[in-house]
Amino acid sequence: MMHDLLSLWDWVQSNTLAFSLLAIVVMLLAGFLTSLICKYFLLGIVRRFILHSHKKHDPLDKDMRVARRLAHIVPVITVYFLSRIIQGLPPGLLDAIRTICGVLFIINCTMLINELLDITNSAHMRKHGEKAHSIKGYLQIGKIIVSSVATILVIATLSNKSPVIIISSLGAVAAVLMLVFQHTLTSLVANIQVSSSNVLKVGDWVEMPQGNISGEVIDIALHTVTIRNWDNTLSRVPTKNFIIETYTNWQPMFSSGGRRIKRSFFIDQSSITFANNLLLARLKTVSPLKFAALSDYLQQKMDTLSDEQLIEHGITNLGLYRKYLLEYLKGRDDIRNDMYLVVRQLSPTAEGLPIEVYCFTSKVFWADYEETQSEIFEYMYATTRYFALGVYQKPSGIDMNTMMHRKPRPLSSGAADG
């Protein structure tokens, strides 16, 4: 039996094709066994000593991804070293095995580095929160560099030339590469400017009127910025657009704790008159208008000024109303008194005299902000009549119909005789 085995081995050694096939089978079997060993034992080593993780088995976890990439590299190294140990292989086969191992080693190392870059981004987001400064663009630049270097190394390995020669030969096609990757280079510069200036982060509310975009930034990549609009649609905007186009970032408004209210309503200019003591007395008796500051002001004017003096001092019902509105806004808990607070007139128009309210509310979120703004203006509309002021409103179809069907008043006898 032993003699037959020795005879078979001598025949295999003397037959180049049989020896080559046997060597290939041995190397593939060794690579398969080392792959199994890595998948079963390397995972625990990566978890415990490298990533310091003790999670349960999850194929999407970072430790599984790293271990899987390492498990692909070790068999390639095993086959490469076995090809150097086994003697008697044909030179052509030996070169082919080493070339294939070199290419697979470069590809797997590139994929491992890319996995580590993805893990770095995930760890950064977990550590600093969803609204952290995005580093995804920088990591994508790193991936492009790693992939470019890997491509050069693969070409050098396949052509059996030095990588320096490959790099020097790229100078002839540099113009073509610039043309092909012009959008990538533009996005690279834009991403660096956006990220370094810290004007845009994940979680910011941005508005771009050119594209009818208004929503929350959910991802900042090298080429595009993904925005979830408030109607739950997604918009992908090229990163360079945030450099060359106008957009509004509302996030600093949330950070400041005050959201601006800037709205006007129209007063009928024919209802603006000088104030008199009768108006002042009536305002003092109206319970909704009893503000301490305004009440003291009214009492002071009533005690010191007559109707003629009120006219001489230029005190009007609109002036009293503006002062009242200012005191009303100062008295609200949801209005920031440490920010601009103004009730002013604008230039008169054909629709009336605009009265603008300019203030900041502490309710920065949309629903609360709109509720506060509605309460303020509803109250303003309801209190104008106490100051003998009219709110202008264009005549509607009902108003015109009423005017057309109104019966004319009879003329007086004196007018008829005249």
C-alpha cells in the first residue's frame, strides 16, 4: 500500500499538469479552511480587542462587517504564501497565482478601509447626535482617494509595472480625467466650503425658493444634499447649489429662541380722529383694555388736558391704539421683551393705513408660532372698535348688491323747492 502511494506521488511529481492541479486544490482547500476559521474565531477577537463591543450576532453590525472583510483577506494571504512554499510549480502558473492574489488583496483591503470609513461616520453620528457637523463628505473624498490608489495598484499588478510608471502615464489623460470628473471636483470644493463654514448641518430647516424646496436636511453627501420637505417628499440638491444659489437656513432662529412676527393690517383712514376726554373716559371703563401703564396714561391726560389741548398735543385715537397694542404685546408671556418690539405705521396705500406689528415670540415651532400670531391679530381686530377705528376691507359682492338695492332717501321740502 505504501509502495503504491509512493509510486503515485512520484508520478504526480513527474507529471507537471497533475502536480499543478493538486497544488491548486491544496491551496484552495487551505484558503477555504482559513476562511472558516476566521469567520468563526476572528469575530470574537475583533469584538473584544479591536472594537470593544459585546453585542449579539447581527450581520449589519460594524464588528460583523469588519470581521467579514478580514476573513476575505486572510485566505488570500494563505494562498500566496503556499504558492511560495510549494516547489516545482510552473513559472507561468506561479505568476498567475501571485497576480490574482495581489489583485484580490488590494480589492479586499480597499473594501475594508471603506467599511472602516463608514463605521467612523456612524460612530460620529452616534456620539454627537443627528444634528452633528456632517463628516460624510470628507469620508467620501477619502473613499475616492483610496479607490483611485487601489485602481492604480491593480493596474500595476496586472501589467507587472511599477505604480510610479502608471502614475506618470496618467499625465497624458489628465485633461480627459478633469472633464470626466468635473462635477466631482466641483462638488468636492462645494462640500469643503459648506462643511468648513458650518452654515449647513443635518437637521437644519432650509428653504430654497428657486426649487420650491422647504424642509429638513437629512443627509449631506459629497455630491448632493438630501432634504425632506414638509409635505414628506424628498429633494436632492447638488451641493454646489448651496454655494451659487440663495437659500435661507432657519435653524439659527430656533437656536436664538425667538421667531419673528412681522405682519400688518389696514386701518380705514377716515376713522382716524383726534382724541377727546369722552373717548379717554370710555377707554378707562372697558374691562379688556385695563392695562396699568395705559390706564395711568389716560388718567394723566384726562386730568391735565382739555379737548382743545388734546388736539394741540396731537393725541389721536390711532396713537392711543398703537400705545395700547405695544403694552398688550409687552404683557404677553410668549413675546420676547429683550428683542425688537415695535408697533409702527407704514406708508399709506389705497387700501388704508398699514399698521405693522414687529416682534419676536418664544414659540419657535410652526404650530405654536401660528397659534400665537393668530391670537394676537384676532385680539387686535376685536379691539379696534373701542378706539373708534375701522379696519379696512374691500367691498364684496354682497356689499355692492346691498348698495344697489338700497332705497333712496326722500328729499326734504326745502331741497325740493330749491
